[in-house]
Amino acid sequence: MPGSNHLGMREFNERVVLHAIRLHGSLPKAELARLTNLSTQTVSVIINRLLEEGFVVKRESLRGRIGQPSQPIALNPDGAFSIGVQIGRRNLDVALIDFTGSPRYRKSIVYGAPSVDAVFGEIGEHLERIEDQLGFDKSRRISGIGLAAPLAFGGWRELVGLSPQDADAWTRTNMRERLQGMTRLPVAFAKDTAAACVAELVAGRGRHLKSYLYVFVDTLIGGGLVINGQPHAGMYGNAGAIGSMPLAVADRTRPGGVQQLLASASLATLDDMLAAVGLDSLAAGDPRLLQSPWEPVTRRWMQEAAAAIAFAINTSSCLLDLDGVIVDGAVGAPLLAALIDAVRLALGNYSWQGIMRPEIIPGAIGRDAKVIGAAYLPLHANFAPGYESFLKT
């Protein structure tokens, strides 16, 4: 995004310069001026101000070129920090990232049937630990907290094993307001799969795609949608919510309605399949899932999940002009690779006449996508020149 040389655009221009450094890495002032369409003098003034404020640092001069040596300007990792909190149906994740997006603190707590009070009590403890780790001066540079969670946490309670009481308590809880009441920091909220999609768009393979469907395999499978370089949620957050996609045409002979994608392609379903044959449930990243005696069950789940995901991709491709489909999840790399291979194979069972078959691309972030995406939300609010430019060149 180009800057403006008008004096009233000071803060905007600072954000434009910071964004250019974030996208392209350390750059000399002359190159920053070229990229941002600002004058060299304006960029020089901005850089001096950002140096004083501690948001950028100077690197060693580049020598061996014609003219005076140029000194690259880089983001200062300690210039700002941001906290991400992801409340999942099976786990709580808390992360701290610095100004460059590198993790400084990362904790994950696995639970069975989470209660509201227990989860927020745990969050409070980790917020205190983060401030203790940073110390007083650096804690003042925390820009905010991003919170990611399912929009309907109490929904599908049978599938995830929530008691009616806990499901009702989550339904009645405004999670953003509950967290805001615990901290002086501003709290931003995003649907968990939308946050994961943001992480892939900002720091993953989504940077190179203009429009794509994002699929995230977790306790309950979900997704997101990026159109023209921008996350697109829609008025009610339905865009990209592929977990609710039906897998067949409804008719009166089907008691209970048509099965949704999440019933076939969620990790909760894999847990149920393992329990049905007397095997212990394993963490999704456990390599034993692809070893005996778990492997046959995992492979059977994988084939069913791949068929359902392929159906969703084929249907979505008839409605959306996609450059690709990114598939990621809270699973280990070998399981994700095997699942993607199965999806590609299942896509061959469909006729693609009249539409283009999209490329299936493995996600780059993995199980941390939701909490990392949440942590990016305050950085965007405080340092991005605009929503779309923060996320895409």
C-alpha cells in the first residue's frame, strides 16, 4: 500500500513503512521510499521517529555497492508484543509473539470437558506468567490480546462430550467480555478457524494465493475463506464454515437429517472410532496413530474424512473461483500428508467438467495456527495501515 506525503498522514505513513519492513525484511531507506511511494526525506523522518520509539533497529551497513554504504532498517523484536489465546473444545492454547511474529511464550493445556471457570482461571495464570517473564518495561509494550474460539462453543456437545450444564454455561458466556474483565489490555475476538486462516495468510502459504478455501482439521473440522487477498467471513460468520456442509441431498427417508462434514472428518470422530474397538485415544500429533494397532482405524477414518473433504471441495469449487485449497490441522505432519494424499485421490472420483480442479496445498502453520492467528489480531489493530494491506501485499 502506498503512503501519502501529506503531513496529516503521519501515523498512517508510519504503519505503511512498518508493514513494508514486515513483508520484505530489513531494507535501506531508499528501498523503503521506492516501495511505499514516499519521498526519501519523509521515510528518513519516519525511520528516525520509529528508532526513537524502539519499533525498528539498524542493521550492519551493506558494503560493496556503488555509492555510500546503505544501512538496512529492520523490525525490533522487542518493539511490541502480542498475546494470543485459543479456547478449544479439547485444549487451551496461550502464546506470546514479538514484533516480528516469533514466539516468546507457548503453553497448551489439554482437557476433557472444560468448564468456563476452570478455563478462564487457567488463562489468568498464564497472563501473569507472561508479564513476569517480560518484566515491567517490556510488558508495557504488549499491544493487546487476541482471543480465538468457536462461535457456538456449546454446540455439538454430544460429539465433543460436553455435559448439558457445561454446554449451557458456555452458550451463556460472552468470552471476549469475560476476558476483557480480567485485563487492562484491549481484547480482540475472532472465530477460531478464521484466526487460523489469518495465520496462514500472514505467515504461511496463503501469502502467495489470491483466493482460496482454508480447511482446518481439528476436534471439529472447520474452515475459512479468502477472497482477493482478504479473509471473508460474511455478515454472520458463515463464509468458509465447511464443517456444517451437508454430505448428501436431504429427503424424508433420512431420520435426523443429513450428516454434516464435521461428523465424518473431525478428530472427535476418530476418537469415537478408536474407542469403539477398545483402543485408547491418542493426541492428534502422536506418531502411533500411524502404527499398529491404531493404524487400521486411523486409515479407515482417513478414507472417510478424505471422501467428505473432497465432496466439500468439489461443491465449493462450483460456487467459488479458487486458486487453491489449503488443508492444515491440529495433527502431526505424517498424518496431514497422508490425509492430503487421500483427498487428492478422492477428488479424482468427481467430474470436473465445466470447472477448474483446485490445487490442494498443505498448510504451513500446523496445530498452532489458531493461537498464532489470534496473536496477530492486536498487531494488526495497532500497527497495520489497513486490514487488507496487513494481510497481503
